[in-house]
Amino acid sequence: MRQWVLDNGFLKIAESSGIADVTADEIYRAVIENDAPWPDLQAGKSGAAAALTFSRYPASLSIVMNGPLEGVLPHLTYELRTQGGHTFMVSAEAVLHGHVIVEDTWYPLLPENIEELSGLLGSVRPGQNPKSLREVLGLREAALRSGPVIDRMSTGALDAVALAGKAGPAPDGIRANLYNYQAGGWRWLRFIMRERLGGLLADEMGLGKTLQIISAVRDPGTGSALQDVLVVAPGSLLENWKRELAKFAPDLAVLKHHGSLRTGRPAELSGYNVVITSYDTVIRDLSLLKSIAWSVMIADEAQNIKNPDALRTRCLKEIPRAVGLAMTGTPVENRLTDLWSIMDFAVPGYLGDIGSFRKAYDDTPEGAAILEPVISPLMLRRRVVDVATDLPERIDIPEAIELTESEASEYERIRAEIVEKYGAAATLVSLTSLRQYCAHPSLLDSEEDLATVEFSKFQRLLEILTEISASGEKAIVFTSYNGMADRIAHSVRDQLRVEAYTLDGRLEIDARQPLIDHFSRMEGAAVLVLNPKAGGSGLNITAANHVIHYNLEWNPALEDQASARAHRRGQTRPVTVRRMFCAGTVEDVVNARVERKRQISSSAIVGVRGAENDYADILAALQSSPLRGKLTA
């Protein structure tokens, strides 16, 4: 004789052959609709069923992410919500059975609810817990789009997941000693790549994002360097990437895919460890780049894809990649959708579609606070103040700027004229027009309007100052040319909406210290543009912790004196010193000259004239051509 029985909390049928499972639909038809293949069980709710109340209305079941109680990954529980709004914790077996008994009431579960839960759990079976960050993020994505997942994890819990594997050796094959936070970033990147996810490295400017990325490419934890890595960066930074790779990981095979001589054949791009290209080239060569399955794709200065509707953004996201990594010190420039667009490249779909994102996170501090725990597992952001104890007092960053083809052609025209005019009789003075051109072409034509002349080096300067200003910090910029100082100050005020001042020979000596005092007292971001001869000695500008040498000085002692305005006694923060120079030009020779002089003696004072190898450096400068560099790149 059949009879209803309870077995491990679930309603089943006891028959002569044993206890049989019953579906929610069969119980519903037998007990509520009196329509089942077992007439003797239809009415009266015999056996264990007699003590139960049967709900006609299905309850909904949700996955709940808790903890973590032990380790770093969350554990899962299941929550039942009745139509009356009551909630109960139930066992994982409810997902398998499709019905459950809670407080002497039987509830059916919607089949589509069970099907959705099973799909979300994927390889995680009911009763098990996630074993990887990818599994956790899949569940969190469902919680984000109001799916049947409830996120009750402790604040910062997933940060620990992403930084798991914190201990370990230094990266293999890297010619640099990483600071502790850089080694942590390298291990985080390896973890993200091993999970076949993507991420955003959003460290503040000056903390060495490029070195961390190169370390992860050279030593991803698999025993050999990565291959088929695509780096996309602004065109002006391609040469800097090439030099950094050669400096820190010289055994990597690197190709710069840029310019008129670039290949159109996929086979000639495959097999390199790293291919470097620009955002503009991605648009032109999209079909070519789409034909290669890139292992890792890196978007440098990823604020360039903050607009999801921009052509460069759409093209970049079409390129196939196993892992996407974004790099930017300013993940949010204007609105939270900037971050959505960047993360949509790094981890497509994680933050849902842009419409749902805008509804969930408005552009307020409250919206950002809600978004932070969602985004933090896949975004590593350290500020200088966070790692100050791990930093040296001074961080020197070379900025090799690659000129565009049209800029390089114009430089070559000027160079050829000087060579023809001076020949072997060239002097330092004969290099003036080349050095001015490397500051800004408009310096050679005073009637040109800055707003109508774009120049790679100047645009890069504004990008750097934008990031510094976004952090509310101050910068001092050195340039030898008063016209350039005026242009910098004007653009900072007009485009960045940040206060900017100039200090050079035009300002009376008695007025200089009051200007410094005003600059130092100001709250928040500000920029001071100085001539190194006027501001190179006697001034204390420790309110600024960023120094930018916009055009390099022939005399390294003059440059060092200028840097010492901020990097001196009384400075309480690490100082970042950037030296900007146009690759393949007179500035490249000046940079090499300065580095050589410093290696000989850190205290050597080299005059503008009279040094033994001044003439050799002048000739080398006249022979340098950015076009020649492009032909050999």
C-alpha cells in the first residue's frame, strides 16, 4: 500500500518496493488537484502528508553568497521566499528536488527558477562552494542584474581572493628589483590571467604599471613567457613601450606595428611575445588584428576607451583575446560609465549592459560606494600615499615620446636645412630650432595659434597633468622657452580648469617668492611652469610632489638643480620626476648625454660649452632622425 512519508525532510512515497522520489508537479496534482496516477493518495492526505499544509503558490529560491568564513572564497546557502514575503534558509537539496517543507508547510518551486539556479551554479553542484574567482564573479554578475543571487559577502572579501598567492619569488627574467607593491601587482596579474578573466590595473601615476605588466608577460607563472600579447597605446607612447620592454625583459621578441611600413599579413604578427600598436592603427587594421587569437590584450592609457560609442572603443572590443587587461591611473574621469566602458573591454558582460549599469549606479558618491565592492575584485588600485613607505624619496620616469609621421617629416626637413647650412661647423646654437620644434612647432612660428596645432609631446604633457590634477596634487613644469610656458599655463587653465602660473625672467625677483607662497597655500591641484634658470636655485616648492622637465637641458646640473626645488628637505612625500623627450631627435641625444654624465659622476657639473665631447654630442644630435627610427622600428 502506498503512503506519504518524510525522508530527510522531503515528501516521498513509500511502496512495497521501497521509497520513491516524487516531483513537485506529481505532489501538486495528487494533493491539491486530486489528479494523479495514485487514487489512494489523492484525498485525505494520508500518512506524513496529513500533518502538512500544502501551498498552492510556488516559492522562489535564491543562492546566497556568504562569508568567507574560512579561506578567501565564499560559501553558498539557499534562501526560500514565500509569496507572503517570509524567508527561510533551506538545504541545497531543494534545488535538486524542486520542492521543500518549511515549518510544516510544503512549497513547490518554479521549474524555471530551478533551471536558472542550475545554470548559474554551472560546475558548482548544490551543496558545494565556488573553487575559483570566475565562478564567484559569475554569481555576483547575476546579483548585479537582480538575478536569483543575493550577495552577503563581507566588505573587501573578494579583494583577498584576487590577491591570493601574495607570497612568492620575484619574476623570472626581469632586469629590475620590484618594490613590494609592484611584486604584489605582478602576482595579482598572474592570478587574473590564470583565471582567464581580465582586470584593470589602476595604480596612481608613478607607481610603475608598465613594469608590473611586463613582469606578468615575462613570468606568467607557467614556466615560459607569454606569446601573442597585443599592447595598444597612444601613438606617442609606442617607442616608450618598446624601450621599457628592451630594458626590463630584453629576451622578449617585440614588434612595433605602426607606420607606413607595417605588415598586412597575420603570419608576420603571430609568434612574437609582444606586438605594440596604437589606437589609431587598431581602427585602420581591425580586420588584420581580428584574424589573430591574442592570448592577452593590454589597453594602456585606457581612459582612451572611456566613451563606449567611440570608434576606437568599438574596434578595440572586437579583437579576440583570452584575457583583457586595462591600465590607467584615472579609471573615472567624468562619470561612472567611464569605468563601465573600460571594464566592458577587460571583462565583457561583468557589469551588465550600460543601460542597467546607469540605473544601478548613478553619478554620485553614493553610487560609487555601491559600485566599489562590485568592481574591486577585478581592479587593483594603489595610491602613492598607500605605498609611501615602500617607495624611494624620488621616482625618475623617462618619457620617450614618438612623433607622428607628419611631425617626424617636418623635423627631418628642419634638420636637413641645418645640416646643409652649418655642416661640420655646427654649434649648440645651431640646434636651437630643433630643440624648439621638440617643445612645440608653434615656437618656430609665433603667428600660429596653439589651439590649431596639435603636437604629440604637448598632448602627452596634458594627459600627465590631467592625471595629477585628478589626484588633487600639484606639479611644477620646467621649460626653457617663455612662449612654451605661456602655452602650457593657458592650456592647463582652459582645458583642465586648473590654476596655472608662470615663473621666469619676466617676473621680478621680489615677486617670485610671493608667487611660490601663494602656490603652496592653495588647496588642491595647481600647476607652476618655470624656466629652469629662473627657478633652478634658491626656491623651495615642496608643495608640489610632481616635477616635469618638458624639454631637457644640455647641462644636467641645471636640470638637477631644478628638480631639487621639490625634492629637498621639508618634502614629506615621494617626488615623481618625469623627463620628456622626443624619440630619435636631438632630445634623445641630450637624454643619453645626461645619463652618461650622471654615470660618470653624480656631482659633475658640465657646462653648456667647453666639455670635451660637446662637439661629438652636437654632431650626434644633427645626425639623429625620427624618420630613421621609424624605418628601423
